Amino acid sequence: MITIEQLKEIQQRADKLKQYLAIDEKRVQLEEEELRTQDPGFWEDAKAAEAQMRKVKGIKAWIEGYEGVRAATEELQLAFDYCKEELVTEDEVDAAYSHAVKEVEALEMKNMLSHEEDQMPAVLKIVSGAGGTEAQDWAEMLFRMYNRWGERHGFKVSTLDYLDGDEAGLKSAVVVIEGENAYGLLKSENGVHRLVRVSPFDANARRQTSFTSVEVMPDLPEDVEVDIRPEDIEMQVYRASGAGGQHVNKTSSAVRLIHKPTGIVVASQQERSQFQNKDKALEMLRAKLYHIKKTEQDEARASARKSQVGSGDRSEKIRTYNYPQSRVTDHRIGLSIFDLDGFMNGNIGAM
């Protein structure tokens, strides 16, 4: 059974969460924000109204999250007390403790991902590095890994663009992952991922090293303003190709947009119509430009320091996947784990 020290420790963490999150102040704020939604002309400006409703929903989520923590710690205290009187078993106390820890850790994680963009869906762009078929196969392995990660979390995963490799794998792909805190949970995947293995494509069975870059951006809601001038965009259309075979090479429905001032290129081939793919590509371009601007602002505020997990720059090698040793190493924090198969099956939260 848990000790009195464990009970006090989880209660202290719950108390700190109430303080850090200013729960009492949020209750007052919620009443004020809900009053604004009752204005007779509230829905006259649909975008502003939707933004306000998201704000109300966000405040409610913090309060409800803390209420879950408070209820779990109170139940744990009761179970601990009743166990002394033999009204509940030690196993029931341990179960209550596990539940309380889960609630506290979930809210602590949410507090770490409290920036506005952290709650947004994530757009992942996966690009194979130099190395031909071996690198393209590695890019596809990462594509599967992120898809499985999304499935593990019950998130919706959509492929916006997929360019096949020459013989196997993929040259590039863009996926959108939608779910609670998707961008916040995935933003640290930004960077270069390094693979070390005996290549199945090498007749001499030599060990090879391959690289794939992953870029992660928030998928912006429509009310976030990003200035894109129509004259700055060059649009190209082409026939869709990629995994699945749906309407592949039948019509020129796929769209590629080039942002002339920055040279950014985005593409979408998921939708059946050219117009829908153009809209999807514009969404990606907005996300990319927003991400660049936000990164520049962050760097300006903290130009003299580097965060513990690195800058997130795409040129930064963040992780090595070593198949001969079944080891994954995160170079930003100097941590290695020896469960490569589990990691590649989507358990990237193990680090």
C-alpha cells in the first residue's frame, strides 16, 4: 500500500496546480466571459463569436481539469482513512492513488502545453534526406510511426500530400494530426531524425546511416490573421500520386503553391477537386508563415539562450534510431531507451 509520504506528495502537487493555474481567478473570469456570449448581437460577427466561444471552452477545460484532480485526491484521502478502519482494502487505496497520479500528471502536462498554438492540430512535413532508396524507406518508417502515434491517442490523422520514393518509401509527405494538444505534443519532433541499420537494400548487408527531416507546424484556425497577397502566390496543378491509389493519375486535381517572397512550397492532393486542394494548400502556407513569424519573435526574445530541448531548427539532429542495438537516443537531453520496436510503433512518449 502507498505510504503517508506518497499521499502528502500527490496532495501537494494538486495544491500547487490550483495555485499555478489560478483556478479561483479562472472561475470569476469564466462568469465574465460567458456574460459576453449573451449579448444580443453576439453572433453578428461570426469569427469573433467563434473565438470567444473557444476562449470560454478553454477556461472551462482548465477548471474541469482541476476539479478532476481535486475529486481524485479527496477520494484518495478517504480511501486512505477508511483503510485504517478496514472499510476498504489496500488494493483499493493503491487503485485510488494510481487514479489521482494520472489526473495530476495529465493536468501538469496540459499546463506545460499552455500556449495558444499548443492546442491546435499539428501539420507534419516529412522529407527524406540524401541517400536514395534507403533514406526514402526511412522517411516512410517515420510516416508510419507518426500515424501509429496518432492512433494510440485516438487522434484523427489525414494525409495531405504524399510523394512516392523511386523504388520504395517516400520522398516527402504532409500529414495533419487533429486531437487535444496535438501540436504541443508533437512540436519537439522538429528536426533531423537519424537511422542506423543494416540496409535491406544493400546486397552486401552493410551498415548504413540515413537522415530524414521532420517539420512540425500548428494548423491555424481561420480567425488567426496571416497576410498573404494573391500576387505573391504561384499555383501549379498536377496529377495526384501516392499510397492508396484513389483517383491517382486520373485528373490534375493536386495543387502546389509557391510563395514567391519566401520560396516556401506547399502541396495538397488529398481532396478530389482542385479547388479543395488549393484551400488545403493555403491552410498549410498560412501555418508555415505563422510558424516562421512566431519563431522569429521567440528568437528575438531569447536570442542569448537556447532551450533545454534545443532550438527546434530542422537542421538540428534530435534523435538517432539504432537498429543493431535496438536503441533510441535523444541528443537534446542525452537519454537513450532500448525499445526501438515499441518506439517505432508509436510509443514516442516513452522519452
